[in-house]
Amino acid sequence: MNQWIIVILCAGCFWLLVRTLQSKRKKNPFDGKTKLPYQRKHIMTETEMQVYDVLLEALPDYMVFPQVQVSRIIDTPPNKDNYYWFNFISRLSYDFVVCRPDGTPIAAIEIDDRTHEKPERQEADNRKNLATEAAGVAIIRWQVGATPAVKQITRMINKLDKSA
């Protein structure tokens, strides 16, 4: 008799545990009929738009791309550690990438605001710097509001292009 009580109690506890875990799992709200909650947003901030305009003026012979994932311009050779090194740069992006007309990256440009003072952001910036430099792509950092003049940018990129 006591054994049956123990079995029933264990089964009841197991059932409660399963129900609790099931209720904590988020259910997929998409049923094929649900209106999706997405909305369009700007690709760049107002500050980035201003810098983009200056870059276009300074670099008419180059292609300038905004908001580029790091993994789109640098890669790791295929090997067993590839997954680790890809994850090292995944989810990182550049504010701008300057390329030759053939698509070869010359430089990545970052506009640093106050958020770059946070420790977690500094760690991400450090990973980005190390990986970009290891791949042989220049990385340029400007503080918000300290964008160089058009002629300075032109000279800077031309110099980097000659050395690349």
C-alpha cells in the first residue's frame, strides 16, 4: 500500500514538473494568419546619414556601404576552429565600408558615440579591431561630431588604397 502511495506521489510530481516546464516555454505566436509585428525603420541614424553624405562627396571613385556585417568583408579559412573564429566576429557590424569599384574592401569606418564607453561595447570594438586588422583591412574610428573634412578623407582613403 505504501509503495502505491509513493508511486502515485512520484507520478504526480513528475506530471506537475512537466506541466510547469511546458507552461514556461514560449509558444510560437505565428499560426500563418497572425499579422506580423514588423515595421520599416531607417538603416542609419541621423549622424550616420551626415557622415555618409560626406563620404560620398569625398570618395566619388569608391563604393561606400553603410551597416555592413563584419563577416561580409573578412573570412576565416575552413578548418576545425572555423566555428569559433566565425562566432568571434558574428553579430558585429561596421558603420561604413569603403571599397574599390571591384568590391575590394579598403577600410571600415566606425563612428564612436558615448555607447562605445561601455565595457561590453569596448570588448566588442576590440574584437572588431583585432579581426579587421588581422584580415588586412584598415579600420578608422571617428568620434561623433569629429568627421574629418572632405579633402582629408579623400587623402586618407587614397593613401590606404595605395598601401593595400
